[in-house]
Amino acid sequence: MTLRKTALALAGLCFGMLAAGPAPAADPPTASRTLAGIRARSSVVCGVQNDNPPFSLPDSQGQWRGMDVDSCRALAAATLGDAAKVTIRPITGLTRFPSLQSGEVDVLFGSTTWTTTRESALGLVFAGANYYSGQGFLVHSRLGVKTLKELDGASVCVPPGSTTELIMQDWARKNGVSFQPVVIDDPNQIQSTFLSGRCDAFTRDLTGLSGFRSRQGKPEAYTLLPEFISMEPLGAFIRKGDDGWLDIVRWTQLALVAAEQMGVTAGNAADQAASANPDIRRLLGSEGEVGPSMGLEKGWALAAIRAVGNYGEMWERNVRPMGLERGNNRLWDQGGLMFAPPLR
């Protein structure tokens, strides 16, 4: 075919496409099966660890508190309009993934780290980080240990079926030391075993160790070693195959971060809905279709923020009392890793 004939053919094709009008819009995304179940029972079921400050623990009145609990309540506010419509399901290192896979919980928190095989082999997907942590070690002060390498040959309390044990053994091999794991699934039993002296050390995420130490009658009897041996994003997992629910869980968490970036708080969110700032208006549902695009009300993020505050407020309420600095959990423009893509 000559160049002229080719050009004429292409022109004819373009004319035909224009004459036929614009291509039909793509089909709307499939509604979330998980969201339908949540609305049917009027409750979001969240899997969290028991006695795991600052992420999840019952207070003296039996009310659940913590970063993971707040993330769960934000989901309830976003999906059901009521942060109280949550069911907290305590899980352990061994029960957490079966609980999610079986549908016993809608979303899994539980200080669970994002790893490759948890997505590729377990049929799960990481929906978003609500905390960046690292693995540390707590030792009995009477041992006089000041650095991790001084623990060569030590017994270490560690939960099974976790990245914690694998990371510990990998670090030991790389650094030419050995640890003797004392593997216990129940979090309360791990803690009591360590306190009894049957383990020289206790390893888990550094934040959890700090909270555990601070609750002891004599915190000075335990030393938190200065090293941490990993960088771990912790947050929500859901089952694969429900992209609508993935959108909701991911963007609810990001909305709390975006609120902090924009200065929107639990106290001023209702007034800020009338802001002239288009980003704030889209966040709070005064304009745009962000909520409806996920099958939610326009005010989904407004409800979540009014219920639990922005990410910074969650931190101040749950983590600051433990004396921990935000570090990697600061906003991106303050040297941290927390940021929210545009909600539009």
C-alpha cells in the first residue's frame, strides 16, 4: 500500500470513530463483597493482638485502645457512619492469617509486617501502613548487656510464625552470633516467660517492647538495647480479590494522614468542610466524588476524622504517653515516611 493510500485509510478510520461518537464508559467497579457483609451485620470485624500497646489493648474499663483500634474505628465511621460499630477479635501470631483467610475478620492489623510471601503465597494484600517500626531486644538489666552482640548464646522469647523469628536468625547468621529461641505463641505467656527469667531477652517491634517495659513496676530492671535490626511497615491486611474493600481500607488510612497534612482535626473538621481550599473540600466531601467512587457517602473521610482525629492526633493519644518520638512516622515534609497521595 502506498503512503497516500495508508494516510487515506487512517483518515477514514478516524472519521468512522468520530461519527460513532465517544467510546462507552467502562463498567463501574464491582461492589465490595466485604463491604456488603459489613453493612449486613452493621459491624466491622478487626483482628488485633491482645495486650499490645500502643497498638491494641483493653483499658481498665475493658475498652479497646490503640493505633490499630483507632484505624478500625475509622473504618467503621467511614463505612457505617458510626465509629462504635466495630467488633474487636483478638488474634495471635498463629491465628491471625487463618482468621483473615477464613473470613472471621474483615481486616487484620495485629502489628503485622508487609512481606512478599504474605501477599504472594497467603492470598492476602497489604492495604496500607499505619506505623513504621523496627525489631528490637529487651534484656534483664542484671545481665549487664549493653549491645546486641553481647547476647551471643542467649535465650530469646519470640513468637512463632512471625517475621520476628526469621529476622532474628538472619541477623545472628550475618553477625556471627547465635540465639536460642524460646518459641511461644500466646503474647501474655511470652511476656510472663520473659519476666520469670526463663528468657534472657525478649524480641519484637521496638515500640511494643517500649510499651511493655513502661508498664512494669520497675522498668529499670529491663534494658532496651539501642540497636534495631529491621525496618518494618506495619498495618492492615485484607483478603485478595476484593479491590473495592482494598480501596476503602487503604484510602481511609491515607485520609487520616492527609488530614494531618492539611491541618484538619477532629475538632475543626466540620467547619473545615466549608473551606475554600479545594483539597480540603475534596477530602471532606464538600465537592468531588471520592466517597461515592468507593461505594461510600461523600462525607466518609469527614466521619472518620471526626471519630478518631488525624494521624497526628492518633499518635499523640496512643504513642506519645509512652515517651516515643515519631521518627519515621513523621510526615514526609518533616523528615518522616508518612504521606498521602492526592484524594481526588
